Amino acid sequence: MKASGVSGIKVEGHRLARDIEEIAAFTEVDPQVGFSRPTFSPSWRRARDYVAGEARKAGCAVRIDAAGNLHARPSALGWQQKVWLCGSHVDSVPTGGRFDGVTGVVVALEVLRAAPDALMELIVFAEEEGTTFNLGMLGSRAWAGMSGVDQLRTLRNREGLDYLAAGAAHGVDPTRLETERFDPAAYHGLIEAHVEQGPALWNAGIPVAVVTAIAGRRQYSCALTGEANHAGATAMTDRRDALAGAAQVVVTLEALGRAQDKTAGHTVLTVGRLEVQPNAVNVIPGRVSFTVDYRARSNEALADGDLQVRKLVQEIARSRELALEISCTEELPAVPLDPGVCERLREAAWRLELELPETVSGALHDTAILAPLLPAAMLFIASRGGISHNPGEFSRIDDIACAARIVAEAVCR
């Protein structure tokens, strides 16, 4: 017979459901089209304040660090005691869903409610998605010292404000960044719960799995320049059409991604943004700027893909007599997660009479930033249809509660 879980801890699904709906109500757009909370926007601030308020009701002390991240832990612990770190983010992509990021935050919040003496600190990272300042995981990067003041001043939101200026009213303080830098010695480890954002768990009928690794990512900024010319007077043989070249790049990179996925496993390539100039109905496009997002589970696959992406784009540009600009704008390695923390989560699930299979994350998370510095692992929660970054996003409250019980069991032992 399996051992029983920690006594006295009662995770309440109705509180988790309420938290998710309350945070979803803080949105810039009509919920009919999705949920939008750009970092440092009024909707984001209301969501962060809601979490802080609920943590205080649970008897927690709350603070905001110099990077804009929210921290909450049981008041009786003080800020010097070594604890587990657990949380995620409340910022969203434009017209996203209810569950991305928020799930990990409410899991940590519910653990603090259900186990007031838990050796755990809740964290809400600022700007995980990267859609507000065009670089992801900024709260964790700045806290860990990976993004300094100079870089934060170059990153601007849609209002033209840099990270420091936009975040000043929300606790961001460049004068304290160095003194409040993340100290790995202050924590036993990091556990982040998150919806899977893929269909595997849901299709297999598995509520929760332990994540043993996070795929690496390389992102590129590219531009093809040809010659803008009259759409009616320029023969097809005389054209240097930048958009036709970009279209060929898109299809070719898609084929590369499919081929690598068959050999290396979970390799994905995405052209997510194109900007066409002059973008007129009767003008041959003279220049197209576009992005490439490439992810793989191993650093060897990332390096091989880098060579192939550059080679294929260069060949297309050359064959079409187009000038090419290509630069790698972000390079994050694949991150193995800590075997000890993964095993701790498996043992916690076993004590609750649950099986905890393994999986790998294709998406990036704040855990990928801190994992090289601190023992870390993740829990994935099943997502219906694998839909994410979309208002159709859905995870069962029972599955989220299951993850919360596992976290509580892990941090209270």
C-alpha cells in the first residue's frame, strides 16, 4: 500500500477556479476575443495586485523586487529562511487564453492557502511572454542578472517606453537591481506548474506530468531586398520580388522543420511575422522583413539547424537576386531540468497515489532562465487539444488541483 500524503493539506478546486476567472477579468480587450495583459499595463497590474491581495489574506508577507517580480511567503518564515520557489506569470500574449502562466501562479497561491506553514515562496515573474518588449522572460532575466540596465533601456513597448521607465510605477528600480539580484543559496529549488500547450497529455488521458527538459531556441531577424516596381508594366522575367522570395523561404523552412522533427524529435520552425514594403496592391514588393523561430530539444540539433537555416535562406536569396540580411537575435540553449527535483515531484505524486510520467517542454518558460543557476523542474497540466495563446485554451480544474497537491506534498516534506 502506498504512503499517504501530508496530512491537513486540503487543496480546494473552487478557489483555483475563482482565481483563474478573477484574473481573466483583468483584460484590455473583450473576453469574447481573448485576454490581453501586457506587462506594466493597467490590466496586468490589477492581476498582480489580485495575487498579492490573496496572498496577504492567506497570511503572507509580500514584496516587489527591483525587476518587477512579485514575491509572497508565509509571514512567519521571514525573508531570510531558505525555501522553495514556485510560480509563473500573469502577463499574456495579445488575445491569449485564461490558463497560460496564470495556472502556475494560482497553483502556488493555493498551496500557500492550503499549507500556511509551507516552506515556499510564490513568485509572479514580470514579462514572460516577450510580446510587450520583444524579449521573453525579462523579469527572470533581470532578477538573475542576465539582462542589465543597459539592455533594459533598449527594450521598448508599444508606447515607446523602455522596460525601466514603463516599470517604474510597478516597482522596477535600476538602482536596486544589483543588490537584489537572485541568490540561488536562498532557495532549495524552483517548481513551476504550467499548462502543457500541446495535446499529448490530454490525448493520453494523463492529468499531470513532470518536465525533465526545456527545448532551446534560436530566433532570427531577416530581410530580403529586391526592387519595387510597377505591377502591371514589369514582366515576370524582369522581377526581383522580395515577397515571392520570402514565401519560398517560409515553405522551405517549414519542410526543414518537418524533416528535422522526424530525425531529432520535436524540432519546430516558425516564420511568425512578415513586414512588406511598400505593401501596395499595384507595386511589386521591394523589401520583406521577417522573423524565424527555431526550437529543438538538443543543442546539437540547434547548431545543425542554425547552419541549415542560414544556408537555405542564402540559397533562395542568391537564386532570386535578392539582398539578404540575417542575424540571430536570441540564442537560448536546451535546458535539462534537475533530476533531484524531478524525483522529488515523482515521490510526492507516489505518496498521493498518483503516477507522474515524464515529458519535455517545447515552449520556453522562466524556469529555463533560472535552471542553470538553481535546481528546478516543472509540472505540465493537460491542455485540451493543445490549444494555447488562444482564447480557446482550457485545462480541467481537477487537473490543476492535482498539480497543486503534488507541489504541496513536495514543498511541505
